[in-house]
Amino acid sequence: MLVISGFLSFKPEDRDEVLEGLLAVSELSRQDAGCVEYWWAEEIERPNTFRFFEAWETPELFEAHRKMPYEDAFNERYLPKLIGVDANVYAVTTRTSATGA
């Protein structure tokens, strides 16, 4: 599984527009093949900073998601408005114990 988490920060005057975009991209992303989890949340102590968390079954399914037209549209419209960003990618594996539990 592939997990991506981090934050995007925007200017206060862009907040309402960004919220609309995050809602739309979330609804579409959750429908993509391989999406395990996908959400955004605004930080309480840092308004206009939005934390994200995504989990995908495989890196290939995540890459297919990244190539979706709505992803390109979101990136073109909102990434130029960024004033802060951080992202981390994790490869997550599951492990079973020797007893199978």
C-alpha cells in the first residue's frame, strides 16, 4: 500500500475557492480504483492550511489516479496559489506473526 500525507497552505482570500476545489477532488478521488482512504482537514491553529491523507492499494493505482483529468485541473488551478507545502510518501506493508495472528 502507498500512503501520502502532508499539507497545503493558501492565502486567506483563497480559502473559500480552495475548499470548493478540495471537496470536488475528494469526491472524485474516492471513486478511483485502488483508493483506500482520501481526506482533507483544515488545521485549527493554522487557518488556510489543509492536511491531507491518501492511501492507495498500489503505487500503480496511485499513478493512474494522478493522471486523471480532474487531478490535472485541480493542480493547474490551485497549486499556483500555494504559500506552503509538505508531502511525505510511505510504502506500507503488512506483516503476520509466526502464529498467524
